[in-house]
Amino acid sequence: MEHTSASYRAYRTSGRSAKRNRGNQSGLSPKERVRLVQLCVCLALFLAVFVGKGVFPQQLAQVQNKLVSALTADTDFRAAFSKLGESLGNDGSVLGELEDFCVEVFGIQPTAQGQTMDETQSQAQREQAFLNAGASSADLAAHYLRLEDMPQDWLSGEEEASQDTQAEAQPEAVAAQPEETVPAVGTVLLSVNYEGPALPNNYTMDKLSLGALETVNPILGHLNSTYGYRDHPVDGEYKFHNGVDIGGQEGDPIGAFAAGTVEYIGENDDHGLYLQIDHGNGVKSFYAHCSKLCVSQGQTVAMGETVALVGSTGVSTGPHLHLEIKCNGVHVDPAYYVTFLTD
């Protein structure tokens, strides 16, 4: 009986010792707690990257290649996981093995060189306090990504490369869109298959280019008589009409067809009061049957500037403007270059 009691006391003692030993083994030292916090920070960092992808898409897009290169450079993931499995099969510390795994795969050192344990614990406490504060997704991404601390070439390099690419692409875009060239004065823009009576010398039914000349309507009215052969409204003779007749009211202002210089002014029985403007490059415009001339010979005029007033002087049946346009001494149809009222 005494022997049995002694054995029972020994069993109770060994049981308490085993419990204490297991308690000591399951407890974490301060250093291991720091490492555990750092591993949690590491996990939070990668979670923040995924969350920050929606918060900072431009910054993450810029550093994406850099991060991938940093994470994959000289890293054998299969060997790292194999090594981790073998280590966990031994009696070593689980936290220690996970720590080594993070260092090998992610390049994250648990304690910076020269950093004391107190400093490490203080840093871990700050990180733990930040996590306990319930930070938002944006705060987590901003805190752990620390974009402002990244090497400048990670961001600026991508921007410079993008700028260089755009600079290289611009000449190609210019080359793909050649500049529009204006046909030279006198170039045939529209060839007309004319089958009527022979045209007088220096007259054409084709549309010719006036070059880069900017023009306006001298007046806006109805087309009373077209360019070409017609029965004259006064003498009834069938002959060629040198221009177009545009209806208007007595005294309506007549604007210059384009900028130029008044080549001459005059008056005769057929055209009444008239003038001609030289627009340069062989282009000229002629205005007749005016009631008044508002310019003098040699005067420079702007496009649309009033040069005369509508009238019915000379051989005319009513107020209108007789307009002629010449290109390198050849009469052309003004209807190609001005518009008329149609209602």
C-alpha cells in the first residue's frame, strides 16, 4: 500500500512537470512575438497591395514591373517550399522556419542590421497599434505601400519610358497623316464635258483652283443670269455672258471677293460704274452696274470690305451685281466660288 502511494505521488509529480513543460513550450518569447507581428505585417502588406490596386491604380501600374522583378529575382519557389516542409518536419521553431521562408522568398528581413531588440519591439508595437485602430483599406494601402519611399527610378523610369515612347510615336503619326496640299492657281479641279458653241478665247467652263485664296460672297442674292451663252435681256442677241448677275437692292453694299488691291475703276455705257480688284497670283474679280464706287485705284482692300454699292447703271434691267472672276487671264464661272439664295 505504501508502495502504491509512492507510485501515485510520483505519477502526480511527473504529470505536473509535463504540464509545466508543455506550458513553457507553448508560450512565446518576446522575440518570437515580435517575429509573429512582423509576419502579420508582411501578410497585411500583400493584402494592402491587392486592396490598393483599386485605390491607387496608376501608382500600382507604374511599380508593377518593378515589384514583380523584385519578388521573382533569383528566387526558386519550389526549393523554398521544399526547404520549409523539411524544416517543419524537424523539431525547430515554427516561427523561425516561417521567418526564414519569408526572408528567402520575399526578401523581408525581420530585424534590420544594427537595430536593437527594444527598437524592434517598439516598431512592432506601433504596427500592432495601427492594425488595432481599424484603419480603412485606403489607409492600409498608403501605410504599407509607402509609395513616397520607393526608389525614384521605379516611378520616374516608367514615366520617362512612356514619354520616350510617345515621342517616338509622334513622328509616325505625323507621317501617317500627310499635310494637305493646296492645288496651284489655275489647276483644273473639275473638268466639264462642254458640247455647246465654241467658247471665246480665254474662257473656260472648267473649274480652276484659286490656290489658298480666302474668299467671301460679295453680296447674297438670287442668281438672275448664269455664266455662258444666253439671249441678251436687252438687245436679244445670242452671245456669251462673261460672268453672273446676282440680284440685289439699290444701295446694298458690295464686299470685296477677297483681299487685294484695286487695279482700276471706271464707267462706260455697257457696264456703268465698275471696278476690278487684283487678289494676287493671277486671280482678279470684276464688279459692274454699281450705283456708287467706294474705293479708288491702287487702294488696298480687305476681304469683304465694301468697295461699291448695288445699282443699275449701264445696260441693265434692274439693280444687280455683275460679277466676273479671272484666273491667269482666263474667265471662269463665278458660280463655282460663290453661293446664291435659292428661296
